[in-house]
Amino acid sequence: MAGPTASSALSTQRAGPQGLPQPLSMSEGQQEEQISLVEYEALKRVFAIIDADRDGKLSWQELADVLNKLGAPMHKREIELMVWEVDDDLDHSISWEEFLIMYQRCINDKTGLEPRKLFHLVQFLMYDKHFEGRINVEQTLQILFVRYGRELLDQEIHAIFGEEDKGPDGQEKRITFSEYLARVDRRLTRLRNTKKGVSYPRGVSQHSRRVSHAPTAS
């Protein structure tokens, strides 16, 4: 696949959004062992974008607003499940600590069983720095490079964008959140099938290992 390279992918800065709380249970040195500084700064930016009321917690309504702006609205119940999957203290919201731990769990998960509904949204917004609702290859390079290295960079780009680097109009390929979600969900399905040796019926939603115990709608 022809396209941009990752030669300038490692330019970083430590400063993050003003007023954003730092991790509660991990020192900076500890969290850097889990994720790169590039990812950590991107996570702080994304948390600040979603946290519209600046209370240090993400509510289902704030997530709904972001999804609507991305052109991918979800029902309230689906978003509440997204929150519940990572809401360790069961306060019906997502703290910065829960947000960071969610990301760490997902990038270290080799089975595909970790809840990923919120992760997929967050990952897209990490790429979509200007909150435009579409991403191109160049926007993903920095994070993909620091996470996977040069050897796996093309493989990861292909998984997100496909083999073609141009759209039907001949311009640089850009994909929406819905298109991104369809691609990563298919990849997740293949990973789960490979690791667990099972196949999922077409059309059946594949939730996390916790979903079977999720609260039911009243």
C-alpha cells in the first residue's frame, strides 16, 4: 500500500489539557511502562473532549453527544452498557482512572474478550485530533508506530483502511467512525474465533465476557 510513512511519528509533548486529573493509582513512571507518552497525551485530550461539563467524569449523555457528532448515534441503553463495562466503582460514570485502565487493558488483551465498546470510540478520537468525524492514514501513523513499530505498521494500516489508499474520487482515503467501527469489529471477531475456537452466528452482537451478567432494562 502506497502512502505516508512514519518517519516523523515520534514528536511528543508532555503538556496535556489544563485541569485534567492525573492517574489515581499509578505513578507517572508506572503508567509509562504500559502506554507510550504519545498515547497518554492523546488519551488526556480525548477525555477532555468528551468531558463537556469538566467534572472529571464521563456520563452516558456526554458519550451520546460525541457519538451524535460523529454521525453514529446509539440508544441510551447501549451507551449505558458501554459505561457499565468499565465502571469499576459503579457510580454510573467513567472517571479518569477507569478511562486509563480501560485503555491499558484493551491494548494488552490478546484474547479479544476485554470490553471494547468505549475503547473503539476513544481510539478513533485519538486519531481524529480535530474532531472532524473522519480519519486518514496520516492521522493514525504516530500512534500506530509507537505501539506496533515499523515492522507491523503497514499491517495495522491495512486493517483499518483496507488495501486502497485512495477513495473512489481519487482523493486520499478518509473513513468515518461507523466505517472504522465495522472494520475493527470484524477484526475482533476473527481474533475471538482464533483464540477461543468458536464461531459467532452472523448478526449476533458480541459483547464482553461481562455482558451475560449485565443489568437488564427496567
